[in-house]
Amino acid sequence: MPKFFNRILPKRLRSEGITIPVIRLQGAIFAGGNQLRPALSLAGTAGLIEKAFAFKETPAVAISLNSPGGSPVQSRLIYKRIRDLADEKGKHVLVFVEDIAASGGYMIALAGDEIIADPSSIVGSIGVVSASFGFQDLIKKIGVERRVHTAGQNKAVLDPFRPEKKEDVERLKALQLEVHETFIELVKERRGKRLTDDPDLFTGLFWSAKRGLALGLVDSLGDMRSVLKTRYGDKTSLKLVTQPRGFLARRLGFLGSRNTDYLPEMAAGAVSSVLDTLEERALWNRFGL
């Protein structure tokens, strides 16, 4: 009963402050994932996002973001889920950048009605990149013959074990330009007149948040706790939204069990996790982190 009466009282007479749900989105963005390393993807974050926006007596949702980017598709899917729920529930979204919100990470940040960052955070990198290796000389040296059989002349384009073809590179660049244009349109749609007319804005460059503020990529500088308490009052509490109880046990069902049926799956997951970790590490290293 006390909680009921507290809810119907004017805010100035309430005995306790409001609670702001907090979602933490961290890591490189990619589809898939495994038991050892869940991915930062729509599938991996949808439950958290839904749970945060299910809070009824709160005016806002706060998102702690720390990502160097990754899949443009997963980035946009996460962005759209946040915006759809924000509009549906009538919530104000505040995105707080930690170390970095670059490339796909910045695309997710655009879901915020406001983007707040530490002065030393890295933001931007509004561009598209594809990276691979060429092993055609290596396999010759070790005496390996590459055999590829396709139905369709373009099924083996950009094969890393074959010499790169000019027409294949041009096709890839055309695709990148289309994805880049979609990214640019989203930035302009969300940031609007806050953006400055800087020729480097959409070239893939990245900046400190202090410079990003001047460019219109972020709205202000600060940290989550200070900003939320200043805006909503000293009694405001932050509630970190986590996966439902038993999530890890369900994902890692072998814990507490002697059932060895999980071992092959876990071994495959471990190998995949190592490869994903190397790819993610390369993304972080690009920004000196």
C-alpha cells in the first residue's frame, strides 16, 4: 500500500526518487556468437532492450555504449529496436559513450535522443570497411593447389587464395558505397541541424568526443550517474538491466553436470570464440584501444 500511495503523490511529495533502467552494450557487433562469447547482435541484446523499456514508472532509458563497430546490419537492427520501443513506450533515450562509439557503434548511438560522452571517448568513423588477406603466394610456396568448382562465374569472387581481380574490387567498392550512403542518411536524419558542415564528417575519420561535440556528433560531455542525478534529482537510482536469472546456466548447460554430450559443442565453440576474439581485437586496435 505505501508504494501505491507513493505513486499517486506529486513528484515533489514522493518519498523516493525515480529509477532509470540502464542497458550495457559492449563489444564488437556481429551476428552469431556461441556459448562462451555471446555476440553484440539483435539476438543477443533484444531481451535486455525489451526488459529496459518495460519499466513503467520511468521517463527514460539509459544506454552505456562501448563498441568499435562491426556488422552494419546488426548495428542498424539494434538501433531500430531501440527507437521502435522508445516511440512505442514514450521513453527518452540517453546514450552514454564509454571508450568508443565508432562505425557501427556510432550507428547504435544514434538511437539516443541525446548522446553524452566522456571528453576522451572516441566517436565517429562514419564509413564502411572490408578487410581480408591474400594467401595465393603462400600456398604456392608450401606446395598446395587450390581447387574451386562453382556454378555461377561470380561465386568465388575475392577468394583469398587467388589473385585479386580489378572487377571484383570495383564490385565490392560499389557495395560499400551503398552501405555508406545508408549510414550517412541515418546520421543526417538523427542529428539534423546539430551537424556542422565539415568535409571530413563522412570520410571515416574519428575524433575525441570533445571534437565530436563541436562537430555535432554528440550533445554533451559527462558521465551517466552525474547527468541522470542532475536531471532527475539526487534520489534517482540506476537499475542495471541484466539477462534473466539462469541465462548462463541455460547457455552453458553443462555446468554442474557430468553429461559429456556438450563437449564437442563446447570445443567447436571455443575455436570459434578464438577467431571471433582475434577479429574483435583488430577492431579495437584500429582505434588504439
